[in-house]
Amino acid sequence: MEGGCKVKGNMYGQHKEEGTVVVRGNEMLTGVLDKNHIGASSNGLVHALYEAHGPTKAGLLLTIFGRCFTQFQYHHRAATCGVHELMVTDAGNAARRKILDTANWRALDCSARCEPL
């Protein structure tokens, strides 16, 4: 498999080959995995695995990537997010409502101060 990266090869200085991901014989030879290969895009690593081995293996690869990224964030950035942090409280809902109630007025005020193009 060969595929281009979002960050082009000339951004890596003398290592221009890093702008192209090359995988042969289950070994990654060059390149940097980015959104083009992991995300929902055609001709990426996940897409190639899906075509070669089916949806179960592609889903497993996405699960593995997700776990790796979560562990990286946990160990290197100390970022965690639990269910209790995602729940909307009454105080949070009231603050959100207050902001939404003034949103139209603030948008009109801002557009009145902008200069025409």
C-alpha cells in the first residue's frame, strides 16, 4: 500500500520520503500515519485493510488505534474524561440558556460593528 500524507514531504526537510506512507509485507517502510490513513478517507490504511480483510479486521484496527491514542493522552497529557464530566447539570444548563438568550443580540451587535468587504 502507498498513500500520501496530509503533511507533504517537503515539510520534513531532507526526509522527503516521509510524506508518503509505504506498507509492504505488513511492515511500514516510510511515512507518517495521519488522518488520511486512520480517518474516514479512501485509500488509507484502514480502507486498505477493509478491502483486503473485511470489516471485522478494519474495525479491530480502529479499536487498537483508539486505545493507543487514549493511552498516549492519558500518560503524556494527563487528560481524562469520565461520564460525570459530560453530564449537564442544572447550573450548567442555566448558564447555557443565559448565553443562548443573548446570542441573537450579540450577533447583531457584532455585525453592526463590522466593516463591509
